[in-house]
Amino acid sequence: MTATTMAADLRRRAHHLRELAASIEAMPAMSLDRNAGDETWHGQRPLLCRTLLARNQQQLHRAADELRSHAYRLEREADELEASARHWLAG
């Protein structure tokens, strides 16, 4: 596999990770807190439900951020591969 092919593969993977992060943040569960007040929750623990929802949403946001961070690292690796290949071919 050539450096160019490997770099293209890394960029495809990075693109896929960004799409996955966007799909996580677009999930209906991510807007539940904006669409549900105290009257929505049944039972005696609406505060517990809101707290758990907020915690779960934070975990999902963190996961999306980690996916984007990993995508960034993959693209930097692709840049380095391409730069090395250019340097090697020029040298």
C-alpha cells in the first residue's frame, strides 16, 4: 500500500468519524431536555430523570468530541504520510 493510498484511507476514516459524531449529536435523545418540562415526567422523581438525561447527554457529547478529536489526529497522520512521501520522492 502506498503512502498516498494510506493517507486517503486515513482521510476516509476521519470523514466517517465526523459523520458518526454528527449523527450522535442529531439523535432525538439530544433534544429531550428542551422538549420536556416537569409535567412531562411521570412518577415522583422528575429531577432524577432530568439529571440522568443531562448526564447521558454529556456522555454523548463527550463521545462525539472524542470522535472528532480522533478524526483530527487521523488527518494529521495523513498529512505527515503525504509530506514524507513527497520528501522521499524529491530526495
